[in-house]
Amino acid sequence: MSEQDTTTPTPPEPKGKPFYLKPRFILGCVAAVIFLILMFQNWGSIAISIFFWETTAPAAVLYTAFAVLGFLVGGLASRLKAARTKSK
């Protein structure tokens, strides 16, 4: 009988930093924590007037709506920029 090597091979080393150590992820987490603090501190109702329509809602709802709108505009802008650089 021949003797076989029974050791398991070591997994390959990951390339680059893990995602949770990258500056973009860290800044995103800091921004999310600041946003959550802002949300929890602003549950009071405010009056919202848009042209002839007026209503009251918690300020947190307004902040959330503007945050979602900002993410949508930012995503659209990055896609347009990528499409522009790809077509050149």
C-alpha cells in the first residue's frame, strides 16, 4: 500500500481588502447611522405645502422621501455617465 497525503489544501488568499474595510462602505455606514439618528429625532408633525395642496406629516416621512429621491437621481446620473463614457 502506498501512503497518500491526507492534508486538505489551503484555500486561496482573497484579493484586495474585504468589502467592509473599503472607504465607500464605511462612509455609507456612517451616512446611514446619521440618517437613522435624524429620523428618530424628528417624529414631530410639520405642515407640507406643495402649490395648492397642504397636509401635515412627520418630518421623518419628508426626509425619507427626499433621501429616496436623491438615491434615484444619483443612480440615474451614474448610469447616464457610464453610458456616455461607454459610447465614446
